[in-house]
Amino acid sequence: MQKVEWDEFRLGDLFEVGTGSLLSNNELTSGKIARISAKSENNGILGYFDTEDITSARHFENFITVNFFGTDGGIFYHPYMASIEMKVHTLKIPNKEFTLKTGSFIVSALKKSLTQFE
């Protein structure tokens, strides 16, 4: 890592930034798709629901989440498809796929850099 040139960047310059959607509890029925919330534990997983046929649900696969309260540890890598709550941002690298190593590295770097806002 010593031969790497480091610099400061805005997240929007490096990542495609997305956001989740608001679904009512009535729309959420038990299923197999993880629903990612602004929780700081359990990778932000609220539960598993059947959201594929809900047109307002937003689904992402192989991405990083940063909840709106990102300083409390709510930054996670998700290699699987998931439905995202409204108070959560998603990050993907344009034209690239995360691996477990790159996803974990970026999550670690984001957690460290966002501690300045605590």
C-alpha cells in the first residue's frame, strides 16, 4: 500500500450512490429477501421479506450500505440481493464488482473516515 498514491475524494466521485424506499409494515410479508435498515447491528438486517413484487421496493446486489446515521457503525458490505429502507444509502463502483476483500476494505476505510463526524 506504500506505492499507492492517496488523495481525498467525494463519495459521489467514486461510487454510484443510491437510496432505499419507504414500505409500510402492511407491505412486508415474511420471505427470503433481506431488508436493510438503519440499524447498526446484524449488518443492518431488519428481517427477511417477500419484496420482489413490490414496485416501490428498491433492490440492490453486491453493494455497501451507509445508513443516514453512519457514524454509529451502520456501514456494511452485502454480497447478496437485498431490499433497502429509505434511510439507507447504497454504494457501488461503476463498471466494477466488489469482492469480499474490496468490499470489506472499503467498509473499513469508510468507518474510519466517518468517525470525524461523531
